[in-house]
Amino acid sequence: MTDNKQDIKVLIVEDTQFFRETLKKQIEDKLGFSVITAKTYAEACGLILEHGHEIYLALLDLHLPDAANGEIVDFAIDQKIPCVVVSGHFNESIREELAHKNIIDYVIKKGPVSIDDAVTAVRRIYRNQFVKILIVDDSQTARAQLRYLLSGYRFQILEAADGTDALRVLQEHPDVKLSIIDYNMPNMNGCDLVEEIRLNYSRQNMAIIGISGQGSSLLSTEYIKLGANDFLNKPFLKEEIYCRVTQNLEMLDHIEMLEDALITDHLTGLKNRRYLFERGAIIHNEAKSSGYSCVCAMLDIDKFKQVNDSKGHGAGDIVLKETATILKKRFGEHGVVARFGGDEFCIVMLCEDVEWAKDQFEDLRAEIEGHIIKHFAGPISITTSIGLTAALTDSLENSISIADECLYKSKVMGRNKVTVSR
């Protein structure tokens, strides 16, 4: 599993310069991957031999000036390079031929939109390695076939032989994103299992695809009414199952993006006030029941208005972003770091050692004071005033109020200070 995008190397083999260079730039800009390119079969073979073990994925045109019959696909597969075919020449016979060559996917070239399709395919294949799929079928042969079809797309595959086994696997792997569930199984049929799973997993958390070799409109309707997202009749093509799996996973991704947008500050990327009060309240309650302290800090950029007035609001935005980056790096793993509003930030976290927290915020103040922000209008230096409390209060709102009072005292005492409640 590779989670460092800078280590990902993609090979593009395409003789059309515009398509090749545009696709290269889109993958580099949107995905952050390293891209190498070739325009001929000979050039591509040289790159594969030179970088073979480093190539994560190859996007291959079928028809090249010096190899017009898909020879590059055969060569890449022989070298164990995962392949996605990108070609404008496509028909049923080509599809069948590619299906036997065990390529991962194919993209049909139909103008500029094909570049987006190719980038999406690369992104999806990269993200697949982090996705767990559970296959539930009492037939070991059927499970093995599905595993073979899907493992080539780099999913993490889990298996269960019946409903009871599936519920056990889900307990051990609560992060499963998609389940493929056969209908005819002993003890618990597929529809009953879907109903049981939906007691703990919503449609927004996990996608379910029902499958059956004896499918009917009635059965597919029953599956979906009980909570499945999709249904497929056996047997199905490799492309068909992957398309259905991909569409359901992308729907989950879109839902996650929308939910994340609701709790994220667009400018800084930090959490917003909504999330602060939701998650912060949980942290506050955990502190009361666990014996830990709930540390709450309010932070304000000193004389922020002067930055906007003297260097422009663009400079102000850069100051907010860089301050947010420093805060997230220092406290992001310890609790909630949120933009409270304007140039104010709030941090809420559980803490066993309050003295450690005080030292951390004093170090933060010094770090921000010494940080030089680069801007075309000239370097920008800022300071911050911080209010901090670890007092046990009745609510998060009260903790924030106390921290805000401490922040005000830091301002009154000359700014660039940390004030801790007594």
C-alpha cells in the first residue's frame, strides 16, 4: 500500500502530443503524482525496462506509430505493469481481447472529456488500495471469482461464507466501505443480512450491492427497499461489476465531501464553528467522566486589520492560512483546531498534563512571532494573543467564555502574550 503521492509514478504512452501533455499536467496538478511519458512503442519499452518496478500504473494507447496492434499492452503486462488502456479505437472484439489480457480498465477517447475520465480512473485506482470490500457468498468458488475480479483493481478484499460470518467480519473491520451480498445462503439470506447490517451502517457509511443467480425484479426491489444501494444478476462481466462498485464508492465519496464541506472553513481548511461546538462538547464531556482536563484556548492575531489595510485582503488571507497551518501541525492530532471567526481561532483538547499544555501554547506564541510570511508586497511578521483555560466548567460554552476573557487580558497587557485562567 502506497500513501505517499510523491512516490507514485504513472507512465503515459500516447502519440498525440496535446492529449499526452494535457493528461500529464492534469495528473500532476490534480493528483500530485510523478508522470513519465512516451510517444512510441520503442520509447515506452525503454522507460518500462528502466523504471519498471517504480511504475504504479500505465495509461496506454493501443495504436502507436511503431506498434499499431496493441503490442505495448502485451509488453507492459509481461513486465507486470498495471495497465489502463486509453484509446479512440474501440469495439466489441477489442473489448473481448482486452478482457483476456487482464488490464485494469479502459477509457474511450472522445475529446477533452476523455482526459477527465482518465484522471478519474487513475485517482480511483489509487484510492482503491484504502477501500475494504466484503464479499458474502456461501460458495467458495463464487467468492474466489469475485476476489479475482476485484483484487486486480487494488481493493482490500474480505470474505464471509454466510450472514453470521459477515457480521463477525464487520465487527472486526468496521471501516468496510462496500459489501457484495449473495441472496441464497444458509441460516440468513442476503436480504435478511442487509436488514441486519443497516441497523449499524447507514447508506451514507457503507454501500451494499445485492447479487443473485436467480434474480428477478421482485428480488432486486426487495434488496433495495431493505437497504441495498444496488443489485446485479449473475453472471456479470468484469467491467460491469467494477462500474457498479466504482459508482457506489464515488457516491459515498461525494457524500463524504459534502459532509466535510459543512464542517470545514473554506479559506483555512480548519474545522469551522459548527464542528467545534459539536465535537468540542463531546471532548468536554469526556473530560468530566475521564478525569482528564479539557483544555480550551482562544487565539487572536494581533493588529490583523493593519495587515489588511496596509497590504490588502489577499495578504490577510495568506496570514490566516499560514497561522492555521502552524496550529494544525502543532495541535491537529490532539484535539479540535477551528477557525472561530475572522482572525480568531479556538483549540479544544483532552489533556492529562496541564503544564504541558501551557508550555505548548507559549511555544506556539513564540513560533508565530518568529515566523516570517512571504508576500509580494514584502515580508509579514505577526504576533498572537492567547487565552487558555483548563478549568472544569459546566459546558464547552463556559470554557470558551473563560478562554476569551483570558484572551482579552492578553490584549490589554500589550498583546503577544499567553494568559491562563486561575
